[in-house]
Amino acid sequence: MRMLARRLLLPGITTLALTATGCSSAPHTGAADAAAPATLAPAGDGTPQQLDVAAAPEGTPTPAAVARAGGKGRTEQSSLKVASYDAASGRAVIAKAPPGPAPKPTKSTSTPSTPTSPSPTADKPVAVGDVIASAPAPGAPNGLLAKVTEVVGKTDRGTEVKTASTTLASVLNDDKAEGKVPVDPSSVTVEPLMKGVTFSWAKTGGVKFGPEGAKLPLGNLRLDVNAAVDTAPDAPASAGASVSGFVQLAPQVEFSYDGTPGAGSGPRGAFLGMSGDWSSQWKLQGRAAASTGAPKRIPFAKLHSAPVIQVGPVPVVVNLDLTCYVQVEADGRVTLDVQQDVKGDFKVGGSYALGKGWTPVSRSDVKSTPVTATVTAAGKVKGALGAEASVGLYGAVGVSADFAPYLRGEADAKASASSDGKTSLSGAWALYGGFDLSGQLHLQLSLFGTPLFERKIPLGALNREWALASGHAGR
């Protein structure tokens, strides 16, 4: 009994799950949607700007961004870095960063973007009230977004300071930003939790081939699983239960922020989520052992990525985590052989609009290809290939979701069929495809600078199911 699932695809599954719904739970009201466009001015004078959103440059350390206390509301890319950080005490050591890529100029919606001159305060030491936004650093694997509360003094490694937590509003101020950044598939770390799990990816300049020499499209991740599932004790050797399949995903982070003046101390709109194209194929066969109580969930891989997206001069660290699993619910009597192919796209996340607060967003457009199936004996069985996923900022969870696309069969005799209409029936039977989705928005979304909500906001338990094949002898 084995199951094939592709490493990163399952992560995609989580999101996939959201997308498999073939519907949208809420409209996207990101920064661009939450408010009317404002008149933005070029950088340099403290007036609002339209900031680029892009992947942080590779190969060189990403300098920290610093919002200076007493400045004119303008955050700058500095020549400083976080040399070390202690989360327990909030102490950090700030040092001079090695030369890195030149800061990318920001864009204005009213005038063409032009290169900006290096800031005269780029080398200025940090002071009380300064806000630091940093990419991953020693002691801060998920980056750091903090305000300096005290300058302790000089050390041989740099300037030691005490810090306190703060929000993106303190560095993005009244600026606007919106964009999508593909996740570098090579940056995803995978921890297999069982045998039979393989991971493949393809990236420009470093193409890696998938299983059996199959070349993946650039930017795609794939997780394959081939794993045994507990088999009913009275089942013959030929009825050993297994789940196999893969998920293939090209994920991207979606980020928007609208700090247009008039919103007070926070933004008028914001959005954080994940979207992308995906495909999956999986198969459930054999006679699974009877499950008692809750369905048996078998995690088979954990995935993590902390992509850094550059929002103007500010490095924003997005943390993505997924735990992929197989889940089987059976009565120990049914033997089946079912395969399902699904393709689609998805979007999942949280959207904020001033006056409306945070709302969940989940969209998808899913199509299933023909399915073949054989169901033998009387009974019921349900098998899912799913994932628990979370998306957040600087190590704090913002959105979590549990998505489980499944196949479900029930029969009182033997039936053989395919979704193209060809059947061989000997009794009543039915086969279904579907997905279960649940999740929630977390308080940590307040990192944007939006008001705290009193409790976690559920995405809403969602279930979609569609008939794959069914029939009755004599019909």
C-alpha cells in the first residue's frame, strides 16, 4: 500500500484544497481594492510612494531597512545588518553590512521611477525609536521586525540594542505596495516522515528533473508519495491497501499594503496569501483496515520555506509551512481501485479593508479528468491526500488551512466503471470525489498595523463533493 505524493505539491495541496472548491469564499480586497488610488509622489520627501514588490536579490546578504526616529516618514535601505538576535531578551547586535546589491528604485504612479541617490543617513548608527526590518539573521531565522527601545552600547561585533515588537505600518507608513512573488522551489526544505517520499523541483539556471526523468516546468515543485496504509486483517495479500500519487505546484506569495493617508495609524487595506497553479493525481487501492473513532491521519512530510520579498527598501520575510498527510476512514470490508486526476489554480489568504476588518479569501478553478474505478464487496471507504498549511510574516502565523481532497466509495456488491460511461455492474454502488477545507485567520495578522480582532476568524468549514460514477445492476 503505497502512496505517491510530491513534496511541495502537497503543500500546494493545502492551498489546493482551498482551490479545489471551485468557488470563492470572499472577494479579494487587497491594497489595490480596499481604497481609491491616491496621488503618489516620488521618493525622498516623505510623501506616499508606490513601492515595487519583488523577490530579494540572491547571492548577497539583504541589508536591513531602517525607519529613523524623527525622520520624515521615509524608510531607507541602510548599510546595517542584524549580526545577532536573542528572542528571549529582545537584544540585538547591529553591525555594518558587507557591500550588497544597489537598492532597487521605487515607482510612482504619477511620474516615471528614477534612481535615488544613497541616503546620507545610511551609515548612521541606530538610535532609540528607529525601526529595523531584517531578512533572516543569526538568532532570527524568520527575520526581524522590531523597534529600538534602548542603545546598550558598543561591542566588538557592533552596537547592542534592546528592541520591542512593532508592525509593518511603522516601516511602510503611508506607502502603497502590491505584487506577486514566485516561491523559489530550491528554497523549500523537506523533512520526510516516512519512507517512499521524494521531492523534485525545477528552477531557472538549476533545472532538476522529476521522477523517472520527467522534466518539470520551471518554477514547479513536486512531491511524490508511495506508501502503505493499514490493511484489513482478513484481507488477502492481493488486497493490500495503499495510497500513491503526486502533487505539483508553482506557488507564489501575494502581498499588498495600502497606507494611503487618512487611515490613521494603520493601513486602509492589506492582503497576505498564497496562490498558484497546481495539478495532482492520486490512487487509492486495496482493502483498508477499519478505522475506529476519528479517521486515521498519517503525516508523511513537513515542508518549510521563508522567502524574502523586497517591498521597496523593506525586506519582508514570509513563512510558509505545510504538513502533508494521508487519511483513511474505512469499515474494513470494501476493496477498491480508484484513480483521480485534478488540475486547477488557487488563492488563499486574508484580506483587510478599513471599516470592514479582516476577511478570509479562498478561490479556485478545478477540473477533473476521467476517473476509472472498481469497487468490490459491501461497505464504505474514504481516503484523503491532504495538507495542513500556514502562511505568516516574520515567523508569526497569519493564515492556517487544512485541505483534504478525497475519494469516497460505497458498494453492496461488485461494480466496475469509468467516468466515460462504460460500466460493468453487479449491485448498487457509488463513487465520489471531493474535498474538505477548514482554517482560520490569526491575530498575528495585526503585524500589518491593523487593529487586533478578539478571536480567530474561521475560514468556514467547507465541503464540496461530486459524483464520479454510480449505478445498479440491471440499469
